[in-house]
Amino acid sequence: MKRRSRFGEITGHDAAKYAISPEQVVLHTQCRLGKWYYEGEGQACFSRLDGYRDIESPHVDVHRAGIEALRARQQGDMDSMLRHVEAMERASFQVQENLQRMADASSTSDVLCQSSP
């Protein structure tokens, strides 16, 4: 699974291309993963798999740390910004690890939902 990093957007790398404010970061319930997790196929079909419930906390942390990194950047506190980016990246890896656990469990599980014919 390839993950997308927002490091460049947050740190200001190529700032003209990646201008984003803390207010523009969507809630963890509104991003693609959040919609899948809370509303969509994720909850309906995968919520009983090992790793599913363990996604939520680090996913919230990804959003929280990203917002805090952007706030620190706005205030010119680059040390704090980098600490928050590192926290965001660690949380993102935890999300990935749990998604992998789900993928591994799905190959031996009969708890997945079946699509309608």
C-alpha cells in the first residue's frame, strides 16, 4: 500500500504549490479513510477484522498532529512544527500497520460482508 505524505504541504516545501491552513484540514471523520471507517464499506464489511478498531486512535492523531504542525508553522515555530510532523508520521505508520493486519486477517476470515448479486 502506498501512503501519501503531506510533509511538503505542512513544512512549506514548495510553499506556493502547497498552501494549506489548519482550517482546511478535514476532520478525521470526513477524509476518505474516515468516511470508509465510519460510514461506508469499512464499517459494514471489515469492522470485525483484527486491526480495524485499532485504526481509529492513530487516525485521529494523524489529523490532530497535522493541524498542530500547520498552526506551529503559521506562528513561525519550526521546531514545534517538526515535532508535530514527526508525530503525524508515526501515527500514519500505525494506521498502515493496522490496515495491513486487516488485510492479513481478511485472507483467512469469513466475517467479510458479501456484495449483493
